[in-house]
Amino acid sequence: MRGLRTAPETAMKTFMDRDFLLETDTAKHLFHDYAESMPLADYHCHISPREIFENRRFNNLVEVWLGGKNPDGSYFGDHYKWRLMRSHGISEEYITGDKPPYERFCQFVEALELAIGNPMYHWCHLELRQFFGYEKPLTAETAKEAWEFCNDKLRNDPTLTVRGIIERSHVAMIGTTDDPVDTLEWHEKIAADDTITVKVVPSFRPDKAINIHKAGFTDYIAALAESVGKERLDSVAEVCDALTQRLEFFHRMGCRASDHGLDYIPFRPCTEAEADAAYQKALRGEAVSTEEAEAYQTRLLLHLGREYSRLDIAMQLHYSCLRNTNEKMFRKLGPDTGYDVISQNTCGGNIAQLLSALDFDGRCPKTILYSLNPADNEQLGTLLGAFQSDELPGKIQHGSAWWFNDTKTGMEAQMISLANLGILGNFVGMLTDSRSFLSYARHDYFRRILCNLIGTWVENGEYPNIDSSLKKIVEGVCFNNAARYFGL
């Protein structure tokens, strides 16, 4: 029709170019000039300190990405990738089984090629580019080339050992996840090795001592007793004393944080006698009621919270995960193999009561709260403001988007919620929460999303374009806040 103008065509962006996810000039400036070169603090992860000390070299991409079976029969690998493959109907023998590595890789690529919109697609390609210099998209057609190219680098590039990957990623601190009964022998060896420049510290994970209602509790209490040189622990007070001894040992080894992975956060105050009654019942192999379990758990959480405060150790609380939902596969593969889901728990009031009880006598520790359910974002955001103090900015933290929320939209939602209800500029930022050394590329992903979010606000006129202020915010969230929080 005469007089009708067509809109000019918008140039298609190149896949994962230099300005990947950066939609404004301000976002590009903040990322390339400030965020990109910052060191990173991986204050919560599941990587092996032994592999750091031994400087493991991987033979192929499948060892890095999909893993396999340990000598003890347990499984190791990235359960994010396992879930992706199962969603494509791939047989388990290619996922956690013993099919030839290249065949397993091809099966994964087949699933990945269809995973548009899944952060796994971005993570994998960021890893290929950052660590291997391979820039083509993974497809059925490029699988063989990528396999041979990357495996050659893994076998021969001196910077692609475990330590090399850590150094290339500018990692300043790694907080592994360790059981209280662990001897921490690999941490001791790392600390004594002057050639290891990254600070590797243990994190205290006492879940097995707290989960009185779960299988294996009595065996674990026996192991805890042995770790402190006792034949048995006869009371809750002795369990608390044993945990304190182990926590003090962890503290001497540089521990900066604890971690609790609980189904939900309980709070049911009780007397010492009531907690002991539940404990003795469990030791006899009798089932404890929900009320009895919560009473015991509350007793331990209050004790540990006060000890964390005394030793300046941050308390991390992860909750609302429904674990091991597939009974058949749990019996076959064990825990942490990709069969966990988001749960719904209304325990915000319990968290508030726990923090209030600790705060009442001045012994509330630095605390980072993570819910697997994104519906809890706003509740957590308001909880923070009720228990902050002048000890340090952002003493109580809303932790980074966790697990199933570790997506572009999930990260944005968590940061927008935090910005709406608190101070984004005090956020301690990203962590890998991963078992893969290549996962440090996820910090690049997070930083691009952070800078794009801030850049959008600035270019919309929602925050002034004051470079010194923006620099302080971006560098703080990328590293400086975590460095302050964990005493690096």
C-alpha cells in the first residue's frame, strides 16, 4: 500500500559473540571493563580436594562432563547433564553406564542440540570456548571434530589440568563441602604445597548428624564418636561437644562456612531431656516422630549457630529440595544422581524463629539462605531485613539462584527480588555448587546477566550513569563482597 513503511530489519546477533547476553552499551562497558577480569570466590562447591592436590588430568570430555562409577560403586559426574539426556529418552547405559566414551558423548550432543533455552546449552559452549578455544556449536555434524579437538587439548595442554583450569579461571578461593568426620588430609597437603596458589578451605556439612530420622543415623553417630576419640556419644550434649571439636578442627584448617542441606528448616524448641529422649530412641533403632526429630534438630541447629558465630563461620541453609524421588533409580544409582525436585515448604516462619533465637543473645552468625523453590524469593528478601546488623554490610544474605533456578531467568528473578527488597550492591554473588572443574564458566554467565540487568536499569533512567557507583556495585557482587564476607 502507498505510504506504508516497513520496519527496518534488525541484524541477527552472532551466537555467543563477545557481547553475548549484553544488550546495551552500558552492560557491555560494565562487563568488559569491570566484571570480566575480576577474580572469583567459589565459596560453595562439591569438587574434590584430592584432585586439586594430585592435579588430575582428564583423558576426554566424557570424564569431565558425564563422569562414571567410582571404585566403591557410587557415581560421579554432572547430574544436570544426566537429567538432560534422560529427558531425550537416552538409555541409562549411555548416561551413567559403561558404554564407550565417544558413544556417550554423541548421545549427550544429540540431546544438547535440542536444548534451546536451557542454560546447559550455554554452559557447555562457554566451557568449550573458554578452556579449549573451540567455537563451533555442538551438533551431530561437529561432534567428532569437537571430541578429537578437545581431547587433544585435555591430553597435551599444560593449562588443562585441574590446577591449570583453576588458575585460568582466576579463582582466589574454593570452599569444598566436607563431612565433620573427614580427616581433611587433602586440605592439609594442599596447604603445605607452595605451588598451589588458590586458597582451598573445607566447609562444614553436618547433615548426617542432624538427620536423626534418616537411615544410617546410628552408624554415623558411631563414626562421629570415633572421630573425637570416644567409644560412643551417650547424649545430645555429647553430640554437640563432638561437633564443636570437629568444627574447631575445621576452623584451624581455614573453614569459612558451614553448609546445611535440609528438607526444610525446623524450629521446635525443647528441653534437653526431650531432645535426649528422641536421641536415645533413635539409637535403639526405633522410629522417631516428626515432632521428636524436629526437637532434636532444633537443639543441634541452635548449638551450631552459636558456634558458627563464635568462630566467625558463615551458616549456609539450603532447603526445599525433595530428594531421591524415583525409588527404583535411587536403589540402583544412589543419591545425587539427578532425581531430586523442587519441594514446597512453608518454613519461613521457622527460619525467622531460628535467627531470632540466635540473635536474642547476640550469637546469630553470618547466614546465607537458599530455597530451591523460587516462590520463596520475596519471603527470603524480607527475612534479610529483619536480622541485619552493623557487624558487616549484608550479614544475612539471600543466596544466589540455586540449582534448578541457576538459569538466566532464575538469576534475574533472584537479583530483582533482592534489589527490590534489600541491597543488591551487598550481594556475595555467584558460586558453582558443582562437581565439575569446568563449571567456572558459569561465573562468566552470571556476570553477563548481572551487567545486563544493571545496564538495562541505567539506560532506562532507573539509576544514574555514575561510573564510580556502578563500578563499586559490579566489582562488589563479582568478588569484593564475598572476599569481605569470607575474610579472604
